[in-house]
Amino acid sequence: MELEKHIENISSVLYKWFHSENTGLKRAIEKTVDEGFFSFPDIKHQILTLKQATKHNQLLKWAEKSGLRKDSLKDKNIVCLHAGNLPLVGFQDVLSVILTGGNYYGKISRKDPYLLPAFLDFYSQLESNCKIEWKLDLDQLNVTQADALLFAGSLESAAQVKSILKKSGAISDDTPSLMRTAHFSVAYITNNHPETMRDLTEAVFRYGGAGCRSVAIVVAPFHLNAEKCSFTDYVEEFWLHNPQHAKPDASLYHRFAFNKVMNIEQAWLDHYLIEEHLSKPAKKFILRWVKGDKGTLDQVTRTFGDGIQSVYSTEEYIGSYSGDLIIEPLSSAQTPPIWWKPDQIDTIRWLQVNAGF
């Protein structure tokens, strides 16, 4: 009963936060859009997704799945270093600390400086079950002897971040650290039905493909040339309501020219390139298209497993495996439940095992 009451209190705060009359959220959205960090359609999509995902019954389901125990991290200091590639991308980590009753110390990305801090300030005013502190600069984070570290970002910055935290005394060599560095996802489609193609379009082009759940490789039973015109129509339909915020540099067109010389089948979409060629996704604004079947998908996951966040497909394959990855619904690629597991790890469960009582 205490746990249910705890979750009810948090869900009540979340309901108020996501309410359309919340002036603090409105101001944070306006500043984020006005200063060019993210587009309004992408922010709106994220807000609506989180609003649905954090309802009382959804938090209860996450608590059940994760084995949440009330105050399991009471008086424990948890450092969270958030990425800034998507609006509110660190929201799940914040909730993980709040739900377990830990003290939250967050380093906020300068690429998303308003949305998450606005929530943290709002929550702090209504709930005081744990300490909440956040900074934009890592060296200003006032924490010593952290009990756990949650990190989301690139492999390049992971080592640098840990080095800075060790020098400041925030963490030691023994501090449990959950370092998330996977950066793209894969889709396997088995048909070209309108629902499938619209779901694929959302999965690829939402946030300009910048999210770790964004699809960078698609395996399909047909060549790109067979679907190029119709798929382009779906993309244009999506962009009509969700204009791409970030734009590629000239190197993308140079890649298009190179592909043309090499006779690589492709589709040029001004701000995005689709190419029928398999390579490790390392550059933005490129979708790799591969003709194949489930065996081809499994080969892709074996080849690029360390970099893959999620694998999606349609109804027939949902819940089955491709390599070590559980296949998720393509329709939920950009609307994940609050209990989804980044890098296949439940954050609440990990915190309780590694930093809890």
C-alpha cells in the first residue's frame, strides 16, 4: 500500500506537469523552440508520448516489471549525465531515481537546457521525498561519493566524463556505472501496407533520425527501387506536418554523387538520403536499405550488435529474438512505454541491484 501511495503521489505531480495549463512547461517549450534547439512538432510529440507513458497505471506496471521497492535508494546519491539529442531524452532516468527514492544529481545537456530543468524545478516544489540538484556544467555538480552513475551519450565522451568525475571525487573506480552508448535501431518489414510504411516513416524521420531508437537500417523483402516513389510520398506526407529541424551539411550530397558513380541504388530527399547499401550507421541523415528476410535481419544484428539499441518489426515477429535483442513493435519505435529497457537493461532494477539497500 505504501508503494502504491508513493506511485500515486508521483503520478499526480506528472499529471499536473503535463497539463496544458502548466505555464512553466509552456515557457520551457517556447524558449526551446525560439532558441532553435528542437522543432515544436518534435517537442509536442515527446510531451504527448511521455504524458501517456507516465499515467498511474503505466507507472504501476513499470513498478511490477522492475520489482520496485519503496525507498530502495533512500539517502543514495545518483549522478545522471543526460544526452541532448532529443527533447526530454533523460526523463526516464530522472523518474527511475525519483521512484526509488534516491537523491538526484543531474548534468543537463546544453543542447536541451530548458525542458528537463523545468520539470525538476516543478517536481521539487511539490515533492520533497528526495534531494534534486542539477547543473549545466559537470564541474559544478556538487556531489561526493556517488552511489551510482547513469550515463547516456557517445563512446567518445564516456571515458572523458568518468575521468572528470573521478578527479572531482564524485565517483571512484568502484562506483557502479551504467554507460549507455548504443546509437541506432533496425527495422524489419515484411510488407508495404500503408500502416507499415507510415510506421516505418515515423521510426526513421522523427527527430531527424537523431534518437537511439531511430531506425538507421531497414531490412525489407523488396528492393528500394520497387518502393522508392511510394515511400517518398509517405516521407513528404510526414514532413508536411513535421518539418525536419536539423539539416545535413554538403557531405551528404557528396555521398549521393559518390553512390551515383558506384551505381548504388538510392533516393535523394534533399535533407535525407536512402541508399540500398549496408554499412555501419556512422553519419546522420542516411537510411540504409537492405533487401532480405529474417535471416538477413539476424545477420545485421550479429554484425552491428554493439551499436544497436532496438530491433522493430510487424506483428508476426514481435516478442521474438534477433540475436540477443527482443523484437519490439515498429509502431512504438518513437512512442516507447515508460518501462522500455535502454540497452536491454531496466534502469530501476539495475539501480536497486547495484546501489540499493
